[in-house]
Amino acid sequence: MRLSIRHNTTYHYDDQVRASIQYLRLTPHDSPRQQILSWQLDLPRPVRAQLDPYGNILHVLTLDEPHESIIIGAQGQVEIDEFSDAEYDSLSALPFLRFTRLTEADTALRDFAWKQCARRRDRTALIDLMHGLNDHIRYQPGITVVDTSAAEAFAGRQGVCQDHAHAFIACTRSLGIPARYVSGYLVTDNQDHLASHAWAEAWLDDAWYSFDVTNCLSRPERHLKLAIGLDYLDACPVRGMRRGGGCERMMAQVDVEPLISVQAQ
């Protein structure tokens, strides 16, 4: 499947921002499952790409002069292998056993993981866990915020894809299975979900398998991966800091469209 992606993020401030820095993980990388045909960032100034500790492509945008808004754009085309089930990696998965503040498994999450999986540690068990979390945490935008933890979302029984991913990761790590957070894009028939997305991957049989709790998908056939990490803070597409500016208003627009490939034509 060939995808066309356009992602624009605009920040407006009530007062002048004296200086700001934005960490951008908005550039996907080539892998056996996804081939980047074209990609570009539209930024206020040229920025050099680098790799972060997880191998994500990172751009650091620094604005030292006063400004009242920032416009960040990303666009490109990517070819997705719809039939790829797993992603193989020669690096150790053990770092992804570590809990973070956002993915700490409390007693409720540990008990839930055990109830869903018991002693099973295979893909079928984690698919059952995925469906169980989808039933328990109802998709409801606007209820949680970016620093809501897995335990808080689980207790509140409402959240978005970020919360679903954190809860799955917390449960999976509590079972002794490495798991990581993934940010990216998803093509669905539901216009409400046609935007930036988050899901989880778990390490089974020496490979990473995807688990999209929000949509109950265990194959990444319509997913484009941007970045990975221990949690949202490691992998979110845009994360920044600023001095001054007062109240901030952020507007994001994401368009993801499937295209007819050259081979199909």
C-alpha cells in the first residue's frame, strides 16, 4: 500500500516567545516493512537530522529570536508492506522491560494482565490482552492529557490511543515481556481516527509484533511508523519547551491517503 501523508502543526501564543526549542520526530525511516519514497519537513529554518538513542530520526528546531507562532510541516509518500507481521531487530529488547512514570503497572494493571494472560506468554495471549484493554478503556478524546499515566487511564476507564498504548505496555512489561511505544500514522475508514496515532509493539519469538489497542489490530497493515520509545515522551512527533509566550494554542491537521501504486497501475 502506498500512502501520502501531510502533517501540519501550528502553535500560536498570546505573547511573544523569547526563545523555544522543538524536538521533532516527524521523519520515518526505511525498514523491510516501509520504504520511504519521498519525505520533507517544512520548518522556519534548516535543521540537520540526527539519531536519538532509540534510532529515531530527530530534528531539533531552535528559535532564539522572539516569535508569536511556529508552523511545522511534514509530508511525503511511503510504501507499506501490508503482509508483514513482524519486525526483526538485532539489538537487545531488554531495555524495553523498564517501567517509566507513564507506564508503571500498579496492582490493578498487574491483576488485569494476569487475568487476561495467566501463564501464557505468546501472541494469542497478548491479542486477548489487547481486546480486554479495548473493552476496559473506552476511546474518548479530551478526557486525558499527555502526562496521564497508564494507571490513571485504566482507573478512569477512558482515554485515547496514547493511553491504550501505555496500558498495554504496562501490562506486558509486568508479564516479563519487553514492549515499546510507537508513534505514527494510520489509515482507517473512520474519519475520527484518521490522524496521528500510537500503538505498542511487544517482543515475542525474537521479533517485534504490533498491537493497536484502539482499533484491535494485531497486524500493522495500514500503519506508518515514525518513532519508538519507552513511552510517549520518547516517541511523540513534536515536543518542545519555551520561554515566555503566555497561553498556547495548538492546531494540528493530518491527512493520510492511500494511493494507487505504480505496479497496480
